[in-house]
Amino acid sequence: MRIIVGITGASGSLYGYTLIRTLHQLGIETHVIATEMGVKVMQYECGVKMKDVKQFAHVHNNQNLFASIASGSFKTDGMVIAPCSMNTLGAIANGVGDTLLSRAASVVMKEQRKFIVVPREAPFHLIHLQNMTKLAEANVSIMPASPGFYHRPQEIWELINFMVARILDGLDIDHELIERWGEKSNESRINKRTN
């Protein structure tokens, strides 16, 4: 299996970095593209540099339109942009492919492969919503960074893992990151809370 992960300058780069590490742990070949602001925000929010990412994935320069992932003949199983800035989302929704990230997204869409964007913005204005609608109509999965709370998270990692688990589900990748709703341990925790 081969997955592309994009990281943009939106807040929430921990989602993308955790996804990359999880894919590596699952033995999945991963190709990463980060925008210039994505690199800066990841270092600011997580203390993670691109050299740290290189131990888990193939890292591509966002300006290198000759990279393998810029071509539909390079087979991948899907792509995720986490977090996805509204700037990048708007470029992709409107067919702009002037960077490797937006070109790879266009390739994944034209090849009809799984594609998930994880917007991390609030509130959304009309143009944001229109751009997300365009992508949804093009069969792109819009997965806002909105973790659930029914599993009673105690630490930030539980919230991050919840979203990464949902992304993996969207890519049809088996994992054991979270306990699913209806599993025995969840039921017993819920029963304890309601008694």
C-alpha cells in the first residue's frame, strides 16, 4: 500500500505528523509533501522538523513537479491532507496545480483514488463552504478536524488518535488506534457513567 500525506500551514499539524508515524508503524509506504508554512507550523506546534519526518516517509519538495507523485502512472492508494488550509483547499477545488501538493491532489482526483482533506478552520465562510462542496461533488472526503468525545479523552493524544483513526478508516486501513463505539470496554464505561 502507498499513501500520500500533505501538510499545510493550518494549525493542527499534529494530525498529519501522527498519521505519518502511524502509517510507518503499519508498514505502509508513505510520501509526504509539506508547504512552506506547513513546515514552519509543524516546527512551531510540535517541535518537529522535516528531517524528523524523513525517518518515517519519503519527503518531497513542494516545488518539485517532476516528483513521482506528480504523475498518475505512479500508483498510490490514496491521499490525505492533514491539516488542510483553506488556501490549499481553494486551490485544489478550483483546479490550480502549481505546486506538487496541489498537482498530486489533482492526480489523485483524476485517477479516482481515495482522497481525504482535513480542514482545520473555524468559522467557515461561504467561499470555504463552496470550495468544500466542489471537492465533495468530486468525490473527495471532507473530514473536519472534529474529534469525538464519547470515548472520554483524558489527553490530547486521545483526540489526535481519534481523528487519525477516522482518516485510516476512510482509507480502508485496519488499525487498533481507538476503541470503536459498541465495543465491550466502551459499553462498560458508558454504563458506569449512567448509573
